[in-house]
Amino acid sequence: MQESAQPPHTDWDADAVCRQIAALCPPLEPEAVPLHQALGRRLRQSITAPEDLPPFDRSAMDGFAIRRDDPASRWVVVDRLRAGDWRPRTLQPGQAVAIATGAALPCAGLQVIPREFVHDLGNIIEIRERPPLDYIRRRGEDARAGDELVPHGVILQPGTLALLASLGHTRPQVTRRPTVWHLTTGSELVDPAETPGPGQIRDSNSILVQTFCANRGLQIRQWRLPEEEPVVARILEPARRGDVLVDLLLISGGASVGPHDFTRNLLEQCGYEVVIARVRARPGRPLIVARRGRSLAIGLPGNPLAHWVCLHIYVDCALRAWEGAPSPTPPWKTGLLTRTLDAAPDRFETFWPARWCLNPEGRALLEPLPWRSSGDLTALATANAILRLPPQTGPLTPSAPVSFLPLNLQP
Ligand SMILES: Nc1nc2c(c(=O)[nH]1)N[C@H]1C(S)=C(S)[C@@H](COP(=O)(O)OP(=O)(O)OC[C@H]3O[C@@H](n4cnc5c(N)ncnc54)[C@H](O)[C@@H]3O)O[C@H]1N2
Ligand code: MOO
């Protein structure tokens, strides 16, 4: 198909594609999940303290509780309290209670003397030196009943989950995970464990997509299929009939315009409306974005580097939008090149694999990695960022500022 024959809505720049994808993917509905399944998920409720924290005055040390106003020099030990014991009593001057860290104080007006300050003579104690502190965790000192402790929208981390557990919030409301199907098509592809025959290559895109999704907590269904429309259509039949809701359908390969590149036709036959079919950016120019009701389909160009770029820029945007991220479009940053980047001016925006790190002053430094075509894979060995070069960018010298997308939080 000639470029001029494309309807105007099929040639988008990458930012416009991201905005469009974000608009097509409103946050998925919330669901209640057990705490161990909530890690990394976005909270869709705000959590308040149901009671004071801690809920009662607790000893902060292993030691002996005595009255704060007690001037005695020797004390009789009248009880021994472990964490979990609840034995209120009013202490008289000269009386002490042995108390463990975390145990409830027997009454108000006490001070805990850590063991290190005490001569323990059995049922009698003497205090070597009266410490200035009370060593008591007071009821409500961490939070008061009704305080908002976890705001709506946070991503749940192990620490947040520990807090929820302590509050008895065992099934927080979080965004539902999207259902993802991935079809890799290509008659030349063999399983990575096999030895390719003449003209064949190992399938590298399946593991890329699978682990990209796994990194975002998604378990997906995958098929490797020959580039034959009826075979692929058969797999998609349950989704076409509406028997299953596939939030995200990813099809690898067949996004271009060759006689065997059928993704666009296939999606249309399955009732999808193609919204985007070409992007003014490389790699990843023949990208297909289509929708059918609440289902989004993305046809990823088969070349591995194009795949990697499209996953991290466009698919990530869909996943973040569905999750309810406040700004689902890619969080582009600025850094400085560490060496020359030999870019040939291109009429399209170019995405470039790179490594980034922070220098001791906190500046992001970018090392562009070598690649020749979007069929290359070797740059992916160490890449942890995507550089973004505007159209017509020529060679860049060291220290030139560049826009980049970090692919992980840690350099
Ligand atoms: N006449 C045109 N030809 C092409 C155009 C174009 O505009 N006009 N665009 C080129 C660009 S840019 C790209 S990118 C590719 C996209 O190709 P497809 O999405 O149709 O994918 P395939 O043709 O199936 O494969 C392309 C390439 O990638 C290899 N591949 C595919 N799947 C895998 C996999 N799972 N693991 C590893 N490698 C894979 C495949 O063997 C091909 O070499 O189209 C250009 N052509
Ligand atoms: O998407 Mo293609 O990668 O532009 O070569």
C-alpha cells in the first residue's frame, strides 16, 4: 500500500499515539484481593485507621514498670507481664511489674525502667539510675482513629501491605488486572529451544512480551502460530464471539503491508476498528492500534527492536492507563549523552536503545548503544533506557541533552 493511500488518521506521532491509547483505556474497575495478591497494585480506596494505633499503652522495652511519681529505692515485683497479657491493676508505691516489650501497661501514670538500669534480685529490684524517659508507646501516638493512613491511588508496596495487615484491611480494593492474549505469528519462527532450519529463526518476541508483562504483574496467554489468517482467526474466535473479554490483544508480526501481513484485516474481521496503522517514528513505524468495545488490540511490528520499543512506549501506556495511573503517557526525562551519537537525520522521530545511570551529582547520563536495524537484538543485552531523537536530529556530541525513557527505577 502506498503511503499516500493511507487515510490521514493512520499517520500519528508517538505522543499522539500515547494520548490516544490512554484515552481508549479508562481505568479498569476495582476488585477486592487478598493482601498477598495486592503487591504492586493501585489502591482504589483510601484507608483510615479504624482505631487508635497503638490501641493501648505498650511497653517499648523489656524491663520493669513502676509509678512515675514513686520515690522508692527498692521495689517488690508483683506481676510479670508478657506481650499479649491483659491484667490491669493499680500499682502502689514500692511495687513493680516485670514487663516485656509490647505488653500492655497495667495502669496509667507509669514509667518503664529498661532491664539495663536495674539490679534484679529475684522478686525485688533496685534501680541503678533512674532514666529520664518513660519507654512507653502511648495509645494513638502512631495514628488516631479516623486518620487517613493510605491515600487513594498509591501503589501497594510490602510496607503498605504490612500497615493494612495491622489495621485488619485484609482485602483492599485495587484495580483489576487486564486480561492479555499474545499471538506471535511467523512461519519462520521456531521455539528458542529448537535448532532453526534453513530460513528459520528462533522466536525472541514471545519471551520479551511474556516477561515484559510479568514485570507488571500480568500472567498472559500466548500462542505461536504460522502466519495464516484462518489459524489465527480460530484462536480469536471465543474473543470474537464475546465468550471471553480480552482487554488487550497483542499480535506480533504481520503489522506491515506485505502479502502475508494480515493483522489489520484479521482485526477488522474480528470486529475491531483500526484507529492507528502507522506511526511517524522508528523503530515501530507499522504499529496497529484497534479497539472493539472495551477491548484494545495492538499489532506490534515483528522486528525485535521495534517490539521492544513499542512495548515500553505504547503497551506500557495502555497498562498504566487501565491501572489508573495519574499520567499514563511515558514519563520522558532529560539526561546528558556520555559519547557521540551518530544519528543520520531522519524525517521521523527515532527511538534509540541506551544505558542510563546517575552520576554522583544526581545527573542522568546516557550511553547510546549501537544498532543498525530494527531486526537487531544485541543492544538489548544491556539496554535500560530508550533515547528519543526528534525528526532531523543529526549526530550529537558528548554532553548533549537528550530526552529518554528509563525502563527501570534503578539505573
Ligand atoms: N513494503 C514494506 N515493507 C516493510 C515496511 C513497510 O513500510 N513497507 N515496514 C518495515 C518495518 S519498519 C517493519 S518494523 C517490519 C514490520 O514487519 P511485520 O510486523 O509485518 O512483521 P514480520 O514481517 O512478520 O516480521 C518482521 C521481521 O521480524 C522478524 N520477527 C517476526 N517475529 C519475530 C519473533 N517472534 N522473534 C524474532 N523475530 C521475529 C521476522 O523474521 C522479520 O525479519 O516490516 C518492514 N517491512
Ligand atoms: O518499525 Mo520498523 O522497525 O521502523 O524497522
